[in-house]
Amino acid sequence: MTVAYLVVATALLGFGWLALGVWKIGAVSRGTPIAPRENTALLLIDLQSVFWDHGPYSDAAKQAAERAILREIAAARAQGHQIIALRQEWSIPSTKAIARLMMKGWAVEGSAGTALAEPFAGKADQVLVKRVQDAFETGALDAVLTKRGIGKLRIAGLDLNHCVLKTALAARNRGYEVSVVKEATLSAAQSDRAEAKMRARGVALR
């Protein structure tokens, strides 16, 4: 009986640990409200080869998004705006386990394919690593934006239903002016609900 109880307790602890990882992946951080800032940055979300080259996106969708993303990059460069790329690397033990169980092991810290995909390599002024869907979670992005006096964000990348959504909401929690350039994003599923959530929080969809 004691052994059975131990087995059940271990299973429950394991389930709880994985559930905490799922929560961490999708959580949206609150952050500290920012003072008004005038500068603008373009955020490129998860444009890394494992997702871009092997993700669930059609060639036609990728071609259209690539053209729009490169236009955004060119416009940001012409206007002197910062271009910041965020790369996904699952590095928290519970999220690494979930990535291996449910996400084909893609983007686990130290795995192949976490570098920016060829169309976007070398295009960003700075590349940061994020650990969950919300790019603000580690605090590194907060620090960069504060140092640069950035208060306005344009967001492109993937996936609109997940990392783009959570990053946009986290930015709004901090008081950033946020625009998501829809034609410069990709989504593996219908994005109506994600778009409605963003609009409800004051995110502009361009």
C-alpha cells in the first residue's frame, strides 16, 4: 500500500510540475509601468530556422510574410528605429520537458535551429533570447527598451496566436504603445480570438 501511495504521489507531483511548466509558457508578465518615451523599435519574434523552415506554415504564407517583414525592417532602418530580434530557447526544466514531449523538441536550449532563419540573419541590431512565449519574461527586453528610450513597439514574426500575442499583451501591461503588423506575422490556426484580445487591450493591428 505504501508503495502504491508513493507511486500516486510521484505521479501527481510530476503532473503538477508539468502543469506549472504549461502555465509558465503561456503566462503574461505584468512588469513596471513605463514613463512616456518617444523612440520606436521593431520587434521580430521567433524568426528562427526551426520554426521558419520546418513550422506549420505554407510556402505562400511564408513568402508573403517574408516580404512584409523585410519591408518593416527596411522602414525601421530608414527611420533610425531599433530592430530587436527575440529567439525562443526553452531553458526552464519544466518547459524543456514539455517541449520535448509536445513540441518535437524544437527550440530546446542547445538544440539545432535556434539561430535566425536565413532571410533575417544579420538584420537585427540586437538579438535576445526568450524562455517562454512572453518576450518580456526575463527582464532583458525591458532593460534594452529602457536604455534606448523606447516607448513604441511594432511587432512582426510568429506565431500570432502565441508568442506575438503574449508579447504584445505584456508590452501593453507596461504601457507601451503597440502595433502588430498582421501581414508580417504567421499563424498556424485562425487568429480571430488572439486579434480580439489584442484590440481589447489597446493593441493596434496594422
